Amino acid sequence: MVHNILTQTNGEVYVLLQGKRIAIFNIANKRSIAWAIAKSMDAQGAELILGYQNERTKTAVEELAQELNHKPVAVLPCDVSDPEQIDRVQASIREKAGTIHGLVHSLAFAPREALQNAYLLTEREHFLTALEISAYSLVALSRALSPLFGDKASIITLTYYGSEKVMPSYNVMGVAKAALEASVRYLAHDLGPAGVRVNAISAGPINTVAARGVSGFLDILYVHAQRAPLKRTVEGREVGDTAAFLASDLAGGITGEVIYVDTGYNIMGF
């Protein structure tokens, strides 16, 4: 169970995200980081809009939604490679929710060949696909949904340390995540005057279905747990709770940042 993160002022207790409507794109399954974020935000009182990629994942996401404390405002399809779907998402959210206060971008993809072969052998088509889905989609969703943002809105995306250091077999995804982190800074600049904050969470390796597509992932988990100061890997719940904090007013002065939730691995030189 996810416990409420509470603040207390003058004896009154508040749930962090009470009254905030937040869209999360996309949830794939119960192991995905996006689902961990949805559970944490739901526990903090957020009203959620849940996205899924296609008909294959629709049923799973609808079933997961039943586990939340609060019924989602909407469960919507969103294939970010299709601009028309992004336009329809905007129209659907406008109709069902009106104003929203946050966007969680948890989208990344690279063809399997691009993760198995050396980066030197990355095909143009695979490179463009990885950058479009993993980085440009943040720009596209932010642009589409920004007209719907209320006061003190927050955009959160997910990245990984492979954007900074070479992680064998991460390859083009590392390049895509580097582009994603740069996009966070530029979007923070563009949207800051409107009061919109944009941040990334750099999560340590988590045993998700997507992560297992990286060759040698179990070895990465083992080494991470051995070298991180906390001597373990991070839990999805911890990433979810950090996202809930970033979406809350408690993080009102934080924008353009990459927040590490990796049990301290990134501070180590050896």
C-alpha cells in the first residue's frame, strides 16, 4: 500500500495533490514506472487521466485503474507517433477534465536491434524512432496540453543515467535520454513564464518489462546494488513518491532539473 505523504500547518493535515488533475502517458502494465507513479499520485488525492498506447494494452490499464482509490477522470489511447492521436488526447482532456495541473511523460522506445548491436551500427530509421518516441514526444505532449494547464502546473519525465555515462547495450536510448534531458531544460525556459515547471527523474534500474529488453540488464541490477551507497536498487514506489512531490506545491521552486532517485549510484566514481 502507498502511504499518504502529508504536510502539517497549524494542526491541519493536507494531502499533497488534493484537487490536482494529472495526466500520465503511458501505462503499459503493473510493473511499469508509470503505474508506480499513478499509485503514488492517487494516494495523494490526485485525479488522474491514464494513457495507454494501443488496444493491446487497453484492457490491462482499465483493469489496473480499478485498483486506484479514486476513479480516473479518463483512460485514453495515445500513440505519440501519431500527431492526430495527440490532438484527440487534447480534445478529450478538455472535454472530460477542462483544466489539468500536471503531465507525467513516461514514454521510451528503441527497436530491439538498436539495443543489441553496437551503437556504431545504429540504423538511421532506428535512431529516428528512438528520438521521436523517447524525446520528441515530450515536446509534442507539452505543446498540446499546455493550453489546458492550470496554475502551478508541473511536467515530469523519466530518464536514466545512461544519458551521461556509457551503459553497455543501452546505446541509442542513452542518446535519446540525453536529448530528453536537454529538452527538459529548454521547456523549463519556454514554459516558466506561465508558471509551468518541467523536471526529470533519473531513476535507477528497475525490473520492468521494458528494461529487460536491454541486454545484460540483470548484471546492471547486480552491479548497481553492489556499488550504490544504499546497497540496493531503487523501488518503483520511491520513484512514484518523488514524482508526487515534484507535482505538488512543495516543489514550487524546482524546474529544469534532473532529480536522481537511484539509491545514490550516480555519486560514485568507482
